[in-house]
Amino acid sequence: MSRKVVILTSAITTYGLYKYVNSNKNKRCIYSIRSISDHPTSLIIGTGIIGLTSAYYLAKNGHKVICIEKREDVALETSYKNGALICPSLLTPWANSDVPKKYFKSIFSSSSKLTSTKIWPSTFFSLKFYRWMYEYLKNCTTKAQINNAKHLLTLSMYSRQCLNDILNENSISFSRHSNGSLQIAIDPIILKQIIEESKYINNIQILSTSDEVIKHEPILKTVKDRFYGGVFSSLDTNGNIYEFCCELKKILIEKYNVQFLFNKEIKDFLVTTTNKSHNNYQQHHITGVLTNDNKIINNIDNIILTNGNYVMPLMEKLNIYIPVYPVKGYVVEITTPANISFPSMNLVDDGNKLYISALKPTAEQGIVRVSGLAEFAGWKDIGILSEPDRAQYLYEQTIKWLPHLEPYEKTFHSCSRPVSADDIPLIGLCDDFDNLFVNCGHGSKGWTLAFGSAALLANIINQKSNKEGSEDIDPEPYSPNRF
């Protein structure tokens, strides 16, 4: 009982404070009216998949790009060990109409079911968490879910084309193996739910029986009694995101002369007030940054924050609220000999929060990567395997689908995903500034959405119009000023 009282009291208190602080906030969407030079200098903070793809599109458009990274190399946090799926077909936003019931049930239930969303006790005393959760729950309606799913579909299809364009222009090896995704339904109710969630997606096949599923993925023949049917999407693929990032880094250095500054963090921003927007609001301009070694990087035309889980605390230095919160998941890697059978497609068992993907085997070994689950632990446990039992659960569920993998070595990892309050990425110019941009909040869909997000960001920064009927998309639904 005392736990419930603490939770309710902290929720009511923080919600009241949040409403008071924001009661007079005048939200507006401001677009820069500054002129663009031929070869602007753009500073990108963060070098995961989002930062590197952003650097690629800006450098390709003539920008001098400098990338700052707090770690010793690229892609050592969220883009290091995560789910391998590139899946336009998995579009249900994390903010959906089923969430409120499940959320409050998980808070007040004494059950320790490993598939539940876990909220660490310290999180209940975090104002950042409640600010984020307030915006999140506002998007947990049927209407918002439908709109947000459409925006995710638009961006994911655009991103899939952008990935194809990058691969056509560059030689990048990243262990791509899967030819599509198979969402497995263990009963008719789940199959109906998957079909409903997939109704806006082209190129899907409804598999109404277990025999039809086995024709698509014969490796499931030994567990035929476990499932009823499924939905197959040919749009999807997979790959090792870390390998891709390392390959892209080489291209950025060798082909586009992108500069990388490692082991550096932003200590402060150098800000002036010089411009006014077309709405007659005063705008600020960032001329440079101060790093943790007290070095100043100045003469910057654009500054882009792509540092995922750390965007919210960094933006607080500028008194800007960005509702992106870290949500931890778990990853299992099973290392096998190269000559065994692997799934030819991604396997999804959403009921058990299980996402299975086999990477392309080498001559020496194969790797099956499994991801899933969600846990609110804040920032202090990012990258820490705090709950190995939850990773063990993912492994055990995987073996139920692929029992022939049981003899082989397994390793556990954790991965915190930067989730926006509506599960739609924030891409574009920030309110009150004429040269501050973000590309963040992709959550579990970063690998799927990275390429389209970066191309869209480059269009916004370069003030490229999005004409109706063109291959480019409307940036408005992804604006960071929508909250």
C-alpha cells in the first residue's frame, strides 16, 4: 500500500508542477529565414547511426561537417548492440491506445512477469520522467495512434528508398541476410490483431495456417504446434548496424573529408541574439560550443543534436525541453558454426516481446541476434546489464522457436533506446533558434528510420522545398516544436 501511495503522490505532485510551469508557454513553430552559404559548416553531436547518416547527407550537399563524439569511436552506445531488424512493417507506435491499461496494471500489479514494462523505483521521483510520460499518455489514443502510424509508415518507406540509394552509390558490407519479416501468431486473436496493424502496408501476405507459415520459413517446421498463422512482409531486411556505422565513417572521411573529434563532450553553447523570424519573434543563434577540455569550436553555421539518449539533458543548457527518454531493452547474441540452418527472415513474436534476426554468416561463424523488452531506468544505468534474468528470458523464448540453437554460446547485452513521447522522431529546427536542429527520438526504430530522417533533415537545413508529388516528404509531422 505504501508503494502505491508514494507513486500516486509523486505523480500528482510532478504533474501539477509541470502544468504550472507550462501553463503560460506559448508554443510556436519558427522557421529560419537566414541565407544559406554555398559551403556551410555543420557541427553534429553524436555519431551513432543517426549522426553518421546526417553527416552523410549534409556532406553530400556541400557542407563542411564536424562530428563530436563523447566516446572513443563511432556507434559505441545505442548503435553498438541492438536489434538487427530494418522493418517498415512493424509500425505500431509505442504510444498506442492499449498502453494506459497496461501501464497502470504494471505499476500496481505484484506480478513479476518478465514481459511487463518495468519501471525502476527511482524513476517515480524523476520530474523528467513525468514530463515525458504526460506527453506520452496524451498520444495514447486511437486517433493519435492512427495518425502516428501513418507518419511512421511514410518515413519508413522513404528511409527504405534512401538506404537503397546509399547502397547503390557506395560499397557497404553490414551482414545483411534477411529477406523480409514474419510476424508469428500463436492463435486466431493475435493473427487478427497483426492483420489489423498491417492494413496500411503494401506487399504483405496473410498466412492463415501453420502450413502456409512453414512454406515461407521451413526452419519452423519442428515447432509447428506452437503457432496458428502469421503475416509476412517482403519490405523488411536486417543487418549489423555497428558494421554499417564503421563502414560509413570510412566513407565520410575518405570521400567527404568529414572531421571526427572523439572523447569530447559539450560543456556549453555560445549563443547570441541577432535575428528575428518572419513571425517577428526574436531568435537566438549558436556561434560555437565549449567542450569538456575547455576548447572552443566556433564559426558554426548549423549545429545538429543527434546524441540520442542524451539530447534531453544537453538541451536543458539552452532551456529547451525535448521529450526523448531512454528506454532500456535487452539483446541476446547466439554465436554458432557457419554451417547450421538459420532463419531466412526476421521472426517476430510480439506477445513475448521477441525479435529474432540472423545476420549473414561468415566462413567461421553465424550470429543470431535477439532483442526485446522495455524498462524505464533513467540515465544512470545506460549500457549496464542490470537485469540479466530478462535477457535470459529472451534467450529461453528464442530456444522455444529455434531449439537447434541451444548448444551454442550466448552473450547478453543491454541497449537503451531514445524514445520520443509519441514514438515519432523529432527532426528539424528548434523553436527560438535559427541554426539549432535535432534528429532524435527514434526509439526502437532507429535502424529502420535513420536514412530517411537524415535525408529529411538535410532538406530542412538546406531549405529545400518539399513539393507535392516529389520523392521528399512533408517535415511538419516530425517537427521538434510539436510538443
